[in-house]
Amino acid sequence: MKETEEIKKQLAEFGRAFALLFNRAFMYDADHPYLTDAIDSTFRTLEQLLHSISPVVFILNRDQFYIDEEPLDSRLNVWRIANHFKKAGMESVSAYKGV
């Protein structure tokens, strides 16, 4: 049970990091410190999560994002990400252990 709660916590942390990374990618140049920090943070979070589960899947389903089966924090502003997923015809992004 404790392990499941830890994984849920890591999934939530990854969701926040991914949303922040995506939003900063639209606001800053590729070499801006805010963006590079967001990339590093997202990668570290993902790398930790991949020790527990693989693949990690970021999914858009009915205008709601999920990381695996856990809903993304509803307080996060993800409309920009959702719009890009829809325009590209994407439903999910997956990362596998060894990334």
C-alpha cells in the first residue's frame, strides 16, 4: 500500500513537471535558464518514476490528461497542451525505461 501511494505521488509530480515544461517551452527560447531547468526537473522526475513503472504514459482522454490511470491535477493549466495534442492528432506520449 505504501508503495502505491509513493508511485501516485511520483505520477503527480511528473504531471506537474511535464505541464510546466510544456508551458515554458512556449514562453522561452530553447537556451533560456527557466526552460533548461524545467527540462532537467522533468527528466529527473521521469527517470525516478521509470524505476517503478515502465512505460510512463501521458494521455489525453475527453479533454482530461492522465498519467497512466491517475488524473492530472485539475488545478494545472493544460489547455495549451490539449490544443497541441488535438492539432497533432496525438492521444498520448509514452516513455520507457532506458530513456
